[in-house]
Amino acid sequence: MTRPWPAPTAAVPVTGRVSAPGSKSQTNRALLLAALSGQRCVVSGAPASRDTALMVGALAALGVPVRRLDTADTAGSGGADGDRIEVGPTLRLRGGGTVDCGLAGTVMRFVPPAAALADGPVRFDGDPRARQRPMGPVLAALRGLGATVTGDSLPFILHGAGGLAGGEVALDASASSQFVSGLLLSGAAYDKGVTVRHDGGPVPSLPHIAMTVEMLREAGVSVDDAEPNSWRVLPGPIAGRDWTIEPDLSNAAVYLAAAAATGGRVTVAGWPAESSQPGVAILDVLAQFGATVHAGPDGLTVTGPARLTGVDVDLHDAGELAPTVAALAALAHTPSRLRGIAHLRGHETDRLAALAAELNALGGATTETPDGLEIQPSALHGRADRPWGAYADHRMATAGALLGLAVHGVSVDDIDCTAKTIPDFPARWAELVAGR
């Protein structure tokens, strides 16, 4: 077990300028599209995170040539900060290997539809918690498209046959938009393409599906998404191209939230003028808390208020922001309500139960609702006998770090799990708090 990490407390308002790691959502989509193109492609700005490493490992298990390029290899490439990864050229996808999904939803939901194109069986497994995450709808959909699958959750075996008929399939994506994105990303390589129709409750994180559609079109794939809850990918080649990854706006949110929590001023460099990432929603939420948001030539700057005002927000399309928003809400002087996030019960952990338990352990007054959380103002205090529980969930860990800015004595039981998406988060955070 790792030793609890003492979260630094901000003696003065947090002020600084940071560069956020690249978007893991864009990165793993770009890596998979590069592999499916069959061409040599370079992905620039990829975060040196566990989720990226798991996707690289998954592609290697399918026989795709993947390597990280050094500075000399990529001089003048114009890529964003972060790793540069060369993918391909790929002649075919190989069976016979094992894909370690870890706890990465993008690997466990995106790679099986591609593995259906491999020339033999591919085994999938992951972390213990990953075995509890929903997989049934996407595996059932693959069976409906002509694939043979043994198992309905991790571990399972996808029996690749060198191709897939494709066609039309209906599924319930109310537990995860990744079910849809995974099928769309590989659909152009199927004989008939793929048409995915959602049949169920509201799809969470629709901006992530919009990101998938946008990137497919950038790779020359024809996608029809004119009809609500329906997406059609025509069969055809996926163009080989180089990709430049944006900063991860959901990860950057916790740095901007540090300014809001302490009445400080934080700038995130490289914030895009427009983005399909759901994390962009943090700007409106911070403004509701009372913060000032300003876009300038140096990046996106948030200036925190003298004290936080509670919010009532629907985070259905940006549920990944919920832990950050909940931490700020617990520091506000008026009540808050977070709605539309029942699907977070199936993420890396049951985030609603975890947030309620950990906030209340600090003296908070948080109540779970059917689709979210209600958070009342309360005097919070750290506990020497009980560190903040991360539940092996990177966003739970960063929420604990955020609370520690304003609540003395908070420690996080597993800060290392932040490596899933933010390389070296503890050092980055400490430097920001120290004004470096």
C-alpha cells in the first residue's frame, strides 16, 4: 500500500500558470484511428499517462507497430507539449495476444470492435474494478454485427475472423457514450459499415460522441449523425494523418478550480478557442460559483471570488467534472445540487457514493439523490485517522487535493492513481500551490 499523501494547504491565494497534459480522450481515439488507417501516423501531444500506455500496449498486442519518438525524430513537427507517438504502418491486425485494459474505459470499449478485424482470438482483461464496469451492451452489439465473443464482461475473448460484416445494431448506451464511440471508430473498416441506434435512457457525455464523429470526419470517414440517437458510418478507408492533441480540459479544470477555491488566479496555457471536449463546461460552472473567467493570449485565466456561491448544475454531458465541482461545492457558503450524473455509479468507482462518503467523513453534509448529489454548507476538517479515499480513481484523488487547499489536515490515500491521466500530478500540484 502507498503511504497517504498530505495535500498541501494554500497559505495564500493560489496564483500561477500551468500547462495541462494532452487529452487522453483525443489521444486514444487518434491512436486507434492511426492504427486502423494502415499508414504511418504521428500523434503529438499525447500525455505520458497510464491510459495512453494501455492503448499503446493494446495496439501492440494486435501487432500494430507503435513507438515513442524522441526530440530529434520530431524536430519541427509542430506538435503540442507531451509525447509524440508513431503508429504503423500496419499491414493487418493480429490475433493471439492479450489486451490489458487496466481501468481505461477507452481501451475496454474502443479496442474490441477493432479486434473483431484481427486474424485470430484476442483476450481482454483489466484491473479488478474494470471487471465490474459495464461491457455487455457493446459486446452484444458486436455479436449482432457478426462477431463471436466469449463472455459478457472482463475477462472475455473476441474471436477475430479477419473482418466483420457490420450493418445496423441497436444498443442501450445510457451507461456510457463509449459504447457508441467504440463501434463508430472501427465501423468504416466493416464490410457494410455500421449504423448504431441508441435505445434507452439519455446518453451521457454526448460531447464525447461528437468528438468521435469530428475525428472520424477529419480522417476522411463519412458519418451521418443528422438523426437523434442514431449514427451511421459508411464503409471505406480511414485516411492516415498526423494528429495534434489538445490539452485535457477536464484535467485542467482542477487547476482552475484551485483559483476558485482560494480566491487566487490561475492561467491554463494553450486552452483552445473552440473544443468538443466536455471539460469546456467547467468555465460556465466556475462562473456560477462566482469566479471570473477570461480568455487571453496567454491562455484561459480564472480568478476566484472572495467566497464561493453554491450552484445548481446538470452535469449529464460532462460527468467527469463532478468530483471537482463537488469539492468546490463543499467549500461554498450556500447549498449546491449536482444533477444528471447517475451514470457515474459505473465509472472507475461509484463516484456518487464515494464523494458522499468522503465529504461526510470530513464533516460535510452531502446526500446522494437518484441522479446526483445535494451538498449543504458545513465546516470541514481533516482527520488524522482517515485519509481521503481515492478508490483507485484519478478524479477522486484530485478532488481530495483540491479540498486540501482550504481544509487543513487532508491527506489522500492513493495519489499515485492520478497517473491514469495526469503524469506527475503531486509535483505539478505542489509547484502550483507554492507559486512556482
